[in-house]
Amino acid sequence: MGADSNLCVLHADVVTPSDVDLPPHSLPLTFFDVKWLRGPPVQRLFLYRLQDHHHHGNVQQLLSDLRASLSKALNLFYPLAGHVRLAPDTNRYELFYQPGDGVSFTVAEYDADVGDLASDGPVQVAMLAPLVPSLPKGRAVLALQATVLLGGRGVALGVTMHHTAGDDASSTHLLHTWAALCNGAVEMPPPPVLDHTLVADPRGLYDIYCQGMPSGGNEMEFVTSSVSSVPDDQLVATFTLPQEVLTAIKEALAGEATRHGAPPRRCSSTLAAYTFIWSCYYRAKKDQEQGHAKTTHFLFSVDHRARLKPPLPATYFGNCSIPAIAVTRHDELTAAGTGGLFAAFTAIANALEEVVSEGYPERWDGCGKRVMEAAKAGMMFVVGSPRFRVYDVDFGFGRPAKVVAVSGAMPGAMPVADARNGDGGVEVGLTFSAGGMEHFQRCFSDAMHAIGM
């Protein structure tokens, strides 16, 4: 791939926890974790602009500081320095750490300007892919890459974490802790809770989710990258929904509810963003669909830390989310005016109510099957959440100019984050071919006009 030739790896080593007295530790995987064993890793890219005073010596010090603070952060998150294996003499998977284990840390240079890469786009996904590392072989769960961009005017930090080790709440907890250690913050994030025995499994979901897994754990290998092969015409662009737009969406939905004689329902800013983008996305695809009666699906994760009985601590490290799947018809989703918005919101709100309902855990055994059925029928799926505050990950050289969920840079994915200006808006990344991107941009503009913006 052409972009790979612009990358020059300077050195690659392993960063170990700075506490040499950490004992070996086994973290048993829960049923929330094992369902991700066969999936690809989550790969995020943080792009930072450097000020003019960051000459070569300062950049080298910056990279050294990143490495040293990572070593300290791993004292708290040391299971991430280990690897997944079958526990000895069992058929249960665990995340195992032993002294000497560490995290792959690559330093590179890249012949690309930070301003071009951090543009709202469209940007070639192939230009971003070399900046996120692959996981090492051997079922490692974390790899990092710090890349100096053209002329030292920027730094790209690529973070690759296997979903088996933790969800987005967990991975961003690590990042906020690492950044606080690097920038010398007075107040540190709370430490992670690493006790997986807090997750009860009375329904035997672990065994259900492990069906079809290799019987020999050492024969299983992780998918090490989500972007090992990317078409050159695949483009990613960022669409920001400021607070005033989110308010306009909510007002349009309230108006539609009144016209339908339906009681008003609570609509958060996140649900408003989901609603608007899902409707826009399928309006852009409408000309390519064959039948107007066909249904489509929208998948988003719902954190269950506070919903388990007993609830888990907010800082629990691992996976603890359940998929919510909204479903509606194409013709309803793409209805003129704000009718499509109302159909999207109604389906999403129904899905959320279902997944947090008292009796829904009885259906958790079928989650995987329902996701596969939705994917086969056609779905859009959310990556990330505004609540993870990715634009607050400041290592001491400023807030990110751009954060890209590179593993979510694929058709049908909807990466979401807090808006970088901190105004309470929502930032959405979408991926299309060049022609598809132009069509979506027109539909996005039309939808903005429909809500009076």
C-alpha cells in the first residue's frame, strides 16, 4: 500500500511495568469478555499538533516521557502487559501476566502533515492505517505506536487493544491515567478494579458464548489488526453535531410526536445524534436499495456496570456491555421531512428500553445470534461514545487535534465521540467510497435544512 512507504520505523521495543515486584497474576475472562475472542482489535488514532518550539530535542523528550509514563500506568493496568491463554488444566480463558511481560511500543516517522490527517475530511483511510500498530503474535492484548509527523509538527499516537481485554470504558480509563501521569496532573483518575469474580454467571453464559471455540487455546490466534488491507478509495469524514443542532433534532422529534399523538419520550444528545445519522445514512443509500419494505437495523452498546445485580464499580476493568438492536423499515427510516427522524428515534428508544428492562437478562444467551441476524439483514453499528471524553486525553502537549476510530473506518460503522470544542456536541465519523461520500454529504445538508439549521 502506498501510504506504508511513507512510514519509517525508528525502533520497536517492549515497555514493562515500572514496579519490578509485581507478582504473576491471572485475570479470568468473563462471559462479557469471551464473546470478543474471535473479533478484531479496537484501533484508535490520536493526532496532536506540536507548537513551533518543539524542535528535535523536545520531540525526543516527549517520546521518552510517553514511554516512562506508560511504564508507570502499567503498574495499575498490568494485566494489559500479559496475554490471553487457556488456564492450565482447564477450558477457561484468562488474561495472564508474569514478570517480564510488557507492551509493544513502536516509534516511527511519517511523511504526512498533521493538518491533512486531522482534517474533517474526507481523508483516505489508507493514509491513517499505518499509524495504528498491529498486535504482536501470541494473543497480546495491547500495542502502541508513537509517530512523529512531517517536520516534527505533529505526533500521532496509535492505540490497538483487543476487545477481549476490555471495552471502551476500560481502554479510555487506561488512556486518561497514562495521560495524567505524563502531564503531571495533580488529580489522578481512580485506579481500575481488576476483580473479575465480581461478575456472576448463574445462567452459564460463558459456556454458551464459547461454543465453537478451539479446544486447544494455544492453537487460537487473535486477529491482530482491523485495517491490514484498506481500499485506496475508502474515505472517512467527520460530521459534528453541535449542541444547537442536537437541540433542533430534539425539538423536531417532539413536534413529530405531537403530530402522531404519541407521548413525548426523553431524548439524550447521544440518542439524538444516533437518530439523525441513521436516518441520513439510509437516505443516502435509498437509491441503491431494492425494496421499500426491507428492514434495517441499528446496533449500539449499553454499559451494564450499574445495572448488574449486584452492580459493578464504575471503574471495573473489563467488558460489561450488552448490544441494543433497533429495527425499522427502510421506507419509514427514509420518509420525507422529519418523519424519518421520528421512525429512527422510535426504534432506537424502543431498543434501549428493552435492553435495560428487568427481564432482559433472560435473553442474553441469544445476543450473539441476534447480532448475526441483524448483520445479515443489514445494519449500522456504533463505535465509541461521547462519554469517554477522548478529546481530554492530554499528555502535556495539548488536547488532540483529532481522534479517529480507525478500526471503525468502514462502511456501516458509526464512530462517535465528544465534540472536540467541548461544547457538549457529538462528533461522528463515517466511511464511504468517494461517490458515496458526496451523496451522504448532500443528504446530511438536506436533513439539516429539514430541522431548520
